[in-house]
Amino acid sequence: MASAGLWQRCVAATASTMTASTRSAFITRSFTTAGAVTLARKRPSSIAAITKARVPGLDNPESLHNLSEIHPLLDHYPRTTNQDGALDLETPRAWPQNAPLDDLLKSQADDEVDESSLPHGLTQQDLRKFMKRSLVVKRTSNMTTAGKIPSMYALVVVGNGEGIAGYGEGKDDEVARAVSKATNRAMRNLTVFDRYDDRTIYHDIDHKFHATKIQFRSRPPGFGNRCNHYIHEICSCIGILDISAKVWGSRNPMNVIKATFEALGTKQKLPEEIARGRGKRVVDVQHTYYGASE
């Protein structure tokens, strides 16, 4: 009784500040709500009766959907059939439930590495010996009119440690498939890197990629890789053992990785190029700049 009196006093206090038409509608809704709450407290069985009336067939379990079976519209399942022509329910799911099989198989076929397309005469046996580094794995969202569409992004670097390396990017609903796509694309985008004495770069390099600026320095034997951790992993895949690098400006990992590949792959000048530009023999250039003996 105390709660009912308090409810009435609150409704009366609020209604006193309203106009006549608004006050009558507010009081009607308020006391209707109070009556429904009181009814639910006194007679819980009436709520069950209302639920059964609004949901037909609730008392008959046979009329409800069987969730153990595959729905032809709501479920996407591999179209495998047994000898009787029915769907094979014993086959384990190979793909997510909400992804059509045809789209997944098409995307997988597009990202497969064909041996005939491999550069530098590499074979599938050689690719199995490559090192793989998943340097960037993150969740992304694409904002559309239907809302945010989440996906996973991966950037993978591969290399054999002998002057051949590449990087690739991949996006998918799952991390594993995003990494797999990025790995296959990295295998198809392999690049040969020139190394002096198979351990360092030929000369110092200053390179700018968007808002990222990197300075690479050639170092003597035994110096090691003293640089940004992303550059360190890339140099390990390439096979560069002695180098130092400093990153200025933006340290966005994707920019740092792309700037490293661009600088080491296209910004080095070989001794033959320098000799040809100066009209000298290669042995002179090696002896003057790198201390090589004849």
C-alpha cells in the first residue's frame, strides 16, 4: 500500500505542471503501468497465459523449428551429399557458418601460389624453407550505409635469408585466412636484394615514404642489426646481418615496412653502376669505397 501511495503522489506532482490535455493522457498511462506492475506481482500466472496467447504452438514442441537441422535460407553449408542424396551432416564444417562456400573457394583459388608464376626459378620445395613473419595483425572496420563491416587485416613478410624476400597484405573475416592470403601474396611478390659481402648494404641510404623517413647505414662485420624491430625482422628475412637504421616522422608499421622494401630494393647503387658513370673499372670502385683488395 505504501508503494501504491507513493506512485500516486509522484504522478500527481508531475501532472500538476502539465496542461489539461497532456495531464489526462499522462495520468491514464501512469496508472495503467502501475496496474500492470501490480497485476504481475499478484498473479504471475497471468503473464504465462499472455505469452502462450501471443506465441501460438508454444505448448506443442513439434511445431517449433528443429535447430539441429540445416535451414535452407539461414544456414550456409558445404553442398555435400551422401549416397541417398541427402545432405551429409557428419562432415565437419570447413568454413564459417555465415560465409557462402562459393565465395570462399573463389577467394582461396585466387590467392593460391602457382609454381609457374614464382619468380627467380623458385619451386614449391624452396618456398617451404622460407621464413615467415606476421608483422601486423589488426581488426579493421569498413563504414558503409548498412553500418560497420568488421574484418581482419594482416601484413606478412617472407624471405629465404639469402637475398630474396617479399611482403603481402590480406583481409578476411578470420585471422588465419587473412594471414594465409597475405603469405601467398608475399610469395608472389618476391624481390631480389643486393647485399655487399652477403651481410650488409652497399652504401648509406636516406629514404622518405609518405610521412616516414628512414636512414640506413652500412656497418662493419659483427655490428649486428641495430634498428627498428620491423626493420630488424625484414633484414633477417633478407639476410642482412650488419646494418643500423633510424626512423623519423611517422612510425606507422605499414609505412615503415613498405619504406624499407622500397629503399633496400630500389635505392642501392651497385659498384658496376658507379664505375660505368665515372668511367672507371669496377676494381677501382671497390678499392676506393669499400677497402677491397685486388
